[in-house]
Amino acid sequence: MTSAPLAARLNVPSGPLFFPVTAYGPDGSVDLDAYRTHVRRGVEAGAAAVFACCGTGEFHALTPEEFEACVRVAVDAAEGRVPVVAGAGYGTALAVRYARLAEAAGADGLLAMPPYLVVAGQEGLLRHYREVAAATALPVVVYQRDNAVFTPETVVELARTDGIIGLKDGLGDLDLMQRVISAVRSEVPGDFLYFNGLPTAEQTQLAYRALGVTLYSSAVFCFAPELALAFHQALRSGDDATVRKLLDGFFRPFVELRARGRGYAVALVKAGVRLRGLDVGEVRPPLHEPTEDHVKQLAELIERGYALLEEAK
């Protein structure tokens, strides 16, 4: 863990947030060498942070031992150049265990994912995340989605909790997000971080940016970092023409292809990494591989995206 506070390092993002896939070998076991290469290439390509073993990294499919090993490799590959944030999830006891494993592996922070399966009330959710935050010295970003959706009042209480520094939104309710941001701004002094965590966040980032949310996860960065970085830079500089060109020519078609299969938010990304020359293996069950035709369409789309970058030069 580096000495610089995570919130300060993330506050002004220099690039997209990188959510690496987890690499598996031919026998299905974790391939730490390929994973190290994947993380290192992402850092060198310009990622602002590495979010290891989160949704794109198939957190759900990893044993605690595999999780700790991957986080340790990600920390080693990042070499302190960017912060490494690790996933933590399931019920409270297991989330605490994963949090402590991440701390032992040298992570700089945690992404606290929704509790397993249960639909809990606001009081229970607040207690869950407070217990996760209290379990380690690591700063925590809470992930809102699915069965973990918060009222503005609950987010205010999360923001008042020692160790909780931000909220990642995977729900997409912009009215709720505006009310959350306004409530926290009014009730809690200091900065609280917000992240756009929707799949292929580039597609919605113009809307989130209007709310003041500049941090976002980029799954595309896993296999086409130049495209993701060009989009990020165009957003920061106000280059609307490039933003529209990349949205229309690459990101929207990618989102439409991703919508053609369940689990493609991970499986299609992993296929993209393989297409770009790094064998990271297949996804683990219950996810499944994209069809051959969909992989072919992805290859054509990646080629089209890079052609758009050449045209912009």
C-alpha cells in the first residue's frame, strides 16, 4: 500500500480506470504470468488506477487464495505508479475476509460490491458496509447496483463513515444520483468521490459528467487502451467532435454487440484481450464464451475503432 491517500490519487483522473480480466491457463487455473503482463500493459498504456478482481475480473469465480495471489501480482505489476483497488463482496463475514486479504496483498483500497443475493433494507446495508470499512485501514468505495441501491440519506451516512471515500454507480438512475450528490454536498464536508460504473461507461459518461462525475470504469481499456484513452482525453479537453465520432463509430456498436449475450460484459471483453494477442483464457462458469460470429464482429469493430483514430490524426 502506498502512503498517498487513495482519494487524492483518484481525484483528478489522468486516464480511464482499468478493470483487468483475470487470466486462466488451459487447465482453467489462474495464470499469474499472463495476468501480470495484462496489468503491466494497462498501467503502461495510461490507466489512472487498477481495479483488480472486481466484476470484469470475475471476482465471483475466484477462491480466496486465487484472489489474494492476483491482488499481490497486480500490486507488483503496478509498481506504485498507480493505485490498486481490490474487490470485496458476498456476505459481511466473507467481505471482511476478502478485505483483509487485499490489505495483506498490498492493495491501496477496496471496491465493496453488493452483498450476495439478499435484498436488504437501508439499515442493514449501512451496517454491512460500515463493518467492511472498519475491518481494515484501506479506503473503501461502495458499489451501488442490483440489490444494493441507496437512498440519499444512506449515502450521507456512508460518507460520514470513517474509511468510506466514494460511491460507484452501476444503476444508472441519474435523478437518484443528482439527489445523492446534492445531499452529500449539503451534509458532509470535504470531497466524496463518485464513479460511473455502468457497463461500457463511455456510452453514458457525457450524462454523468454533467452531474460532475468524472471518474468511470473502462472495460474497453482492457483490449483497446488507445481507444479508451482517446475518448477520455477528448472528454477532458472538450473535443466534442472526437467524442461523437468514437461514440457513433465504436462504443455504441460495441454496446449493441455486448447486449446480444448474457455475461458479455465480461466474456466479450476477455475475447477482445485474446484478439489483441494476449491469451487470458476463457471465462469460468457460470459465464460462457461469445459465439464465433460475435467474436468475428468484435474483431471487425476493433479494427474500425482504430481506423477512426487514424482518421483523427
